[in-house]
Amino acid sequence: MSIPEPQRIPFVKMHGIGNDYVYLDAFAHTIEDPAGLARLVADRQFGIGGDGLILVAPASAPARAKGAAVRMRMFNADGSEGGMCGNGIRCVAKFAIDRGLATAYPLLVETNRGVLSVAWTRGVDGMVAEATVNMGTPILECRGIPAQIEGLAPTARCVEHPLDLDRFGERGWATEAVVRSSMTLVSMGNPHAVFDCNDPWKIDLASIGPSIERCAWFPDRINVHFVAWQSPRECIVRTWERGSGITLACGTGASAVCVAGVLGGRSHDIVAHLPGGSLALSWEGEGAPVFMSGGATEVFAGEFDRATLERSRRDG
């Protein structure tokens, strides 16, 4: 019996302050079952490794009419498709500009939360090194997160909402000395729960993250962030991402943290320090978009054969 020739697909591994994805050129290649492929390539033991898969594809006709040159589709490590990825969209801009798929400045990118603008900056090597993204206007009503919380109407906001931490199923995971018992919810195209705390590193994130992510309050699950404010303009953040687990950074999450900070009386311009690096964020308040600035880094490029990845995972 003959063995079929490998179907080689080029890929690029990139990260935005440690939030790493496998990027594919969907202009040149038709990607079948991207959800299943995400599970294969993201596997850090039997695949390429990453927080998920991002396709850089031609924009749809409606998005092209708005000026979009490319489309971003992001899939988490478990195969679920995300609404947006703040660190990923910076790398999409780098991928598209560096490879000549687009030339526009700013670059307009179609995402699942609409067409977003990315202002990019070249480094000394002539390649895109940093980008500032208009992340869009935050969604604050519970029905838009979405969240269904006892005592809050669908049109209400969940801002510094007091809660019993034990409801998340891990009694003793935190104390008042570690976590202040309140929560702010923000959607940036993805849903986010922001908890203020004294020290994010004292949180057993691997235990509490899944409990909050899958709490019945959140019908679409939720991303979880623990934040320690060093000053009104600076904070430390640790993240549990739905579908990916503990990650080194989350751009939409950092944007949500900025919004939660402003709603809590902090600065409109902040620097968020995440395990993978730092992001500069700003939000002027009601009706305004969030702006996020940070790096975009290419790590390496290569090729893979899907059948080989499938055998690797099955036989491993």
C-alpha cells in the first residue's frame, strides 16, 4: 500500500509578549477544519506548541468595503474560536506587512468583533516590531458579556460587584488578605472577569481559573484576570484564558483591566505588566475605544504535514 505524499503547509510561530500562536497564510492555502488543526499545532508536546492557531486570510466583501485588507481568525488551543486576540492582531499586522499581503497604514483587520485599525511601526531591520491597536469600545452590560448573575438585570453593569469567592468551588483558594471580594466584567469581543488582589502570584490560578471560566454565570465561559495595582497608572496581571489555560499575556484581557481600572477611579492611561511583558493601554471613558500598544515578534518559520501531526499525537 502506497503512503500518500505529505501535504506541507508553511507556518510562522509568533508571539505578542509571550502570547504565542501558530500563524498560517490563508491567502495561499485552504485550511480545512481549523478547529481540529488548532488542537494539533498548539499541542506543546506532540505539535508545534502555542496558545492556539491564527489564520491570516483575505477580508470578506463587506469588510473590504470598509477598507479591511486582511481577516484574522483565532482558535484557542482546545479548538474553540475566539472573538478577538489583542496580542494576536499585532502579529497579524506584522505577518501581513512583512510578507507583502498588505501595505496599508494603518492596517484595517477584519475580526469577529468588527474591523479594527492597527498602526504599525518598523524596527531597525525594516520589519514590523510594534503596533498600536484600536481595540474598539468595551461592552459593559451583562447581556453583552454575556453574564447571568443573580440580582443583576441583563442591562446592568457588573462593576466592583461584591461576591462570595467560595461560589467558584475552591474553598480556601484565597483569603481577604489576598483577594478583595469583588469582580468587574468587561467584554472586548471576548468576555473578561477582572479581580483586584494584593498579589496575583499567591493565587492558585490552575485550580481557580477553570472554576471561574466555567461558572454557570457565564454561558459562553469567561477569561479570568487577577490584578494587583502598584499605582493608579501601573498594575501586575495574571491570566487564565478560556480554552487555553494559563497564558503569559492576554491583550483583550489587559484592555479589560484598563477599563475596569478607569471604572474604579484609576488613570485613563496605564501600563499593565504581564508575565510575558508589558502593554501600554488607554481608555478615555464612556463611548471611547481602548487603545493598546505592544510588540510583535516572529520566532521561527517552518512547514508541517497534518497527517504527521495526527500520528504524533495518536502514537504519543
